[in-house]
Amino acid sequence: MFYQHPFEPIIYDDTKILILGTFPSIDSFKYDFYYAHKRNQFWKILSEIFAMPITTRKEKITLLKTNKIGLWDIVSSCERKNSSDTNLKNCTLHDIPKLLKKYPTIKTIAFTGQKAAKLYQKEYKNLPIQTTTLPSPSPAYASMSITEKKEIYQKFFNDYLVVKK
């Protein structure tokens, strides 16, 4: 089935880090927000790192804005059968160079998984911006515990806040 990305990016004029996922899950479509699958660990990890509650959409957006984090996905449209990144076919990518031009304060892109990073590298590897790949917060990525994932995310944000100010 063909899907078009349903969300605008969450980005502000002072955003420093852009987190790029691959494509919204079926639950994200259903609940009309990023990382909406009840077992996805994305919001739990960020909530713990930044010590901010995230029980509502407004609190999630506040966490992002307060910490100068933007959120979007690399894929603009695709075909798929389920929420797994391995099932994404015939992907069209968002125009990342255009986005970076519009928001020049973005200094780092962090991918939430290998698929997003690979798609980006295939199309945009020559963009002059720092990138890193974080572990997928998906419950399907079970070879790493949430504690291990959180430690890697924490180190990324610590390094960014110390080195990139």
C-alpha cells in the first residue's frame, strides 16, 4: 500500500539537533504523532535524559523545543505492508538540503536507526553537516536493552551540549 508522510517537521528557529527517523509507524498514523506505538521507547528515553514528563503531545513538543531538538523523518512517501523499516519500498525522500537551508541553526543530524542513516547517506552524503546514528527506539530492535539505548542517547546529548555550544 502507498503512504504519504502525514506530519510536518517539528522544528524551531533555534533548533540545533535534527532527529530523523525513517517513516511513521502505523500507530503513528493512527494517533497522528511521531513515535506513537505504545512500546516505542523514544519518548521514554528523552523524558528520562532531560528529566521532563511527556504524558501529553504538548509536553513532548515542549521537551523538543526546550532542548532545541527538531524531529522529522527521512522518507516522504513509500510503499509498505507493516511498520517495519525492512518493508519500506519505493521510497521518496524529504528534501533535507532545503530544510537545512531554511533552518541554518541545525548543526547535527541524529538518525534513529540504520535504515534512516542509509537512506540519507545514499542521497545526501555530501551535505556539510555532522551526522550520527543512534539505536532504534523501536520495540522490534530488542538486541539492545532500553538502558543501553538510553546510555547511547545520553552520551550523544552530553557530547553535543558540551562540544557544540
